[in-house]
Amino acid sequence: MAGYGDDAGSTTVLDALSLTIPDGGITVLLGPSGCGKSSLLNLIAGFVPLRAGRASVSGRNIDGPGADRGVVFQDDALLPWLDVLGNVALPLRLRGLDRAAREERARHFLDLVGLRDHADRRVWELSGGMRQRVGIARALAADPEVLLMDEPFGALDALTRERMQELLLRVWTATGKTIVLVTHGVEEAVFLATELVLLSPRPARIVEQRPLAFSRRFAAGEPARRLKSLPEFVAVREQVLGAVFALEDRAA
């Protein structure tokens, strides 16, 4: 991917950037603030056009939004006039599924995110973490090939954020979805990523790309807090944190 610029090319956001996202993994995009992480995610989502280069999913060129890509935003973007079940079932309703089929599928994904008993509640009655669970369930209900997540836990308190990280890994284990996630949290990135991509200041280039195994170890049964306290986890976290700080200093 290359050459995306905003406002008629006044700023080059991504340049000479080539990235292959492994199927069935969690690719986490990390880098200094404003480096282009969300722009890259928006390109994959099809929300903004490429001015040069090529972006594709399973060999199909990306030329706009599509059902093969589900998106979870930092702002949950739920519809307040619908209840929880109605929000999750909405993409299925737009697809033309009958009411019984779409509600059955919606309840399945509400169960997956731990909200089956909240199907009839209004979204404004829910906590921030619960609203994000609804957003994840809604994105999954459409059965996308790729789940795109832009700072999905950034607005949550620290404890809820940790719980949501664990929930995401359980959902990933259950569904096998390919996930691309943007975050500013270094510890979150190290914990969640099967593939960590570190981007340079704008225009973004890939500085480092490394596989990580902590998410798979959690999926295999190791407790999150134990993993995050391991010397090897701390060492990787500090290495990545040092690299991000160095990139921010370079951009200043």
C-alpha cells in the first residue's frame, strides 16, 4: 500500500508501505500518535480511497466498504432507538434475513460476548465495556472475513480494558477470525498480537514486524495476569516501548 494522502494530497500519510496480514491471526498496528495507524485501517475498511498502490482482501481489490470486513470503532456507534438485540441483528436485517433467523444468529453472538441476558435492554442503559461487547457482536454477526478494530478499548477504564482484552482473545479463539487492531497501548499490543507491526512517524513505514505468542498462550489456558508478569513479557514490552519513544522523539 502506498501514497494515501488526505485533503487532495496535502499530506502523505502512508508511503512505500507493504503489509501482508496473516489469516487467522491478530495483527496489531502500533506507532507514534498521528503516524497513520487509523488511516491504514480505514484503507483496509474501504472508507478512504488509495491514490496509488493496491489493497486487497483474499485477492479481491478493495474499492469501498464490504461485508467481508467488519469494523469496531472506539465510539461504539450503536443506534440508541434499538435494543441490544436489534443493534446486533441490524446487518442481518439489511442483508434480508427473516426475523427468526437474524435474531437466532444475533443471540448466538450475544452469548459469545457474555450478553445473552441483556438482549432486551436499551444500549444507553449499558456500561462502556458492555456497549463495546455489543459492537463486537454486531460486527461478528455479519460473518466478515476480517475484523477491523480502531482503538476499541481506548475509552474504557483500566480494569474494564483488561477484561475486554481477555474477552477479545476468547472471541478470537472461538471464531478463528482474522483481526487487525489499532492501539496506542504498548502492553495491550504485546498481549494481543500474534503479529506486531510498528509504524514510523508520518509518512508511515513499517519499522519492525515481529510475531508474538502471548495471545496464543492465553488461548491455551495461561492466565492473563501471569503472562503479563513474566520476565519475557516485560522484556518485550520494554523493548517495544523504547522503540515507540524513540520514534516519537524522532518525530518531535
